[in-house]
Amino acid sequence: MSEQFVIHNLAFAEGKQRLEGRVPLQQLPRLAASLSRTDGEVRFVVQGGVNALRLPVLDISVETDVCQVCQRCLQPFTHAVSSQNRLVVVKTQEQVEEYDSDDEDAVLVEAAFDVLTWVEDEVLLNLSFAPRHEQCVDIAAAAGAVAEKEKPNPFAVLAKLKTRH
């Protein structure tokens, strides 16, 4: 974990600070385990501010291209990830439950909030469970069709017997 990506989330939000960064995919171990290749990087921006209720928030934007294995053809599949999310920073567990919604997640104040863990979570949440190309050559089906053409029909002998009688 790099110190430059650890923030005090409440002070960051209230100070309306901004953090931009890039992190290599191989430095995100949970994400790397889900990918077929780990070359490339994740670009992210974290911006502090307040929401409509005047609560401190952290907005995040992440972008990357990740390589997974297509579940149809088992070939590399590149998936573009572009995500935006918002966290409301609150002081008590009761406030977490109160302010956590579909639009905004709520987190407790942390003096050592790890931005890279949040970045990794955002990418993981946007990965496809069963990645597939829009259109791909189904190698197994194509190989089966070729093999079927080459295989002799076992009932061909019966067809000859039928024509004799």
C-alpha cells in the first residue's frame, strides 16, 4: 500500500480535496487473480465534497481495460471498465444504516482510508461474472462440426441392407 493513496476520508471530503492516480493492475492482488493478463493500469480520480444534505462525500471515477477469458470461446476478452461511485462519510454506525442507499454508500470516518482498496473494489464490482465476446468463433462447436463431417455414419450399412429387400 502506497502512503500517497491513504487519506483521512472526512478531512479529505470536507476540504474538497482531489486525488488523481494510476496504479498497475498487478498491484491490485484481488483483481489480478480474476484476470487472464495483468498488464495495464487503472486510472482513478477521487474528489471530496458535500451532497445535497450537506454531508461530506467522496466521489470516485475509475477507468481501465481488463483482460478476462471469454466463457464461450476461451480466448482473451478485453472488457472496458468505467465507473463512478459516491461514498457518504459518517461518524456512527447508525448513520451508516441511515444514509446508505442505492445512490450513495455510507462509510465510517477513517484516519487511514485506503483509496487503492476502494479503487480495486470498484473495478471488481464492474467485472462480468461470465465474460463473453459479443460475437466469437465457438472453437469447440467448430471442431465438433469438422469431426462430425469426417466420421462415417454407423447406420450407412443398414441403409444398404434396406435397399436390397
